[in-house]
Amino acid sequence: MKGILGRKIGMTQLFDDSGEVASVTIIEAGPCYVTQVKTEDTDGYNAVQVGFGEVPERKLTKGQLGHLQKANMPALRTLREVRLSGDPEHALGDVIKADVFAEGELVDVTGTSKGKGFAGTVKRHGFAGGPKTHGQSDRHRAPGSRGAGTTPGHTFPGAKGAGQMGNKRVTVQNLKVALVDAERNLIAVRGAVPGPRKGLVFIRTAVKA
């Protein structure tokens, strides 16, 4: 499985080969450094740890710096571990760039969605709300009944209601890579990806392609 860390730049439009316009998200992907390689013999499972985003050393803890210096790596803000089903293909110190993916490939993009704060049921879950006529005054966006009365006398766990909306780990699957610019470390994927501008995202080979 291929994967790379990046930052969401924003959305724009591109024309495909047939002349149709497509909405795409531009992602600054890499360069990522392989900071640790785990194998079944040494750690009990196969994985590769990748780092992204060079920062001044003062912005990391001594533990983080020691871990990176042991592998002769620069100070990196973000570290992510990618589990592998087979033997790791990368070695310690390898650099992964945007050209790890090619145009036309399908990828999954994982990020943290925008936090919307405390939201009601109409905004959070798409409830219809109450009727807006016949004397209704304050029920237009109310959730209505969430369960029976006497029996069971309570609402069941997991019932949809008002609460924190967004700020969750979200994966969008099967997005097609529309453009790869290895020189500028840019990848464009068709459609939207989770998170705000400059939000951290992880791009990997689509698991359900």
C-alpha cells in the first residue's frame, strides 16, 4: 500500500482530456521521510512510520528529537505509522514524494473535518423540523419525539440528537488523481476532501477500488 502525508491547499477547477470541467482539491503532498521501519520479526507486525513538515528543533520535545536524530532525520512536526500487510518496501531514510501516485489512480483521503461546535438536529442530522404554519411559533427547528413515553421511558443510546458537530476523523474513498506535479509536490484529486485549508491529510491507495 502506498501512502503520503500532505496539507490541503484548497479547491479549484481543471479541464480533463474531453474538455469537461472538474472540481479538484489541491494537496501539498510530501516530501515525507521514512523515520522508522517495523517488521514482524522485531515488532510483531509490519509498518512504516513517515514524517512530514520540517520545523525548527525548538518546536519538538527532546524525546521526539532523539527519535528523529537516531534515524538522521530533520525535525519533523508530524509522524504517522502505516500498517502493512506484507514486508515493508521502503528503507529507513527514504524520501516519499508526490510522484508515488500517478494520474488516474484511485486514492482514499483521510483528514479531520471542520469543527462546527454545538449544533442542533436540523443542521447536524438533517431533521425536517416541525411545520411552519398552523400556529407554530417555536417548533420550526425542534427535533420532535425521540422515543416512546412510558415504555421504555428513556431514549436509547446512540439516538440522533443535538451535540458536537464536526472535528472528527473522516475518510473520503475512491477519489481519482487528476494531476501530479512532482516538482512542486502537488497532487490534485477530483472532489472534496475533509478539513480546512492547511489541514493535515493522509493519502493512500484506495482499499475498495
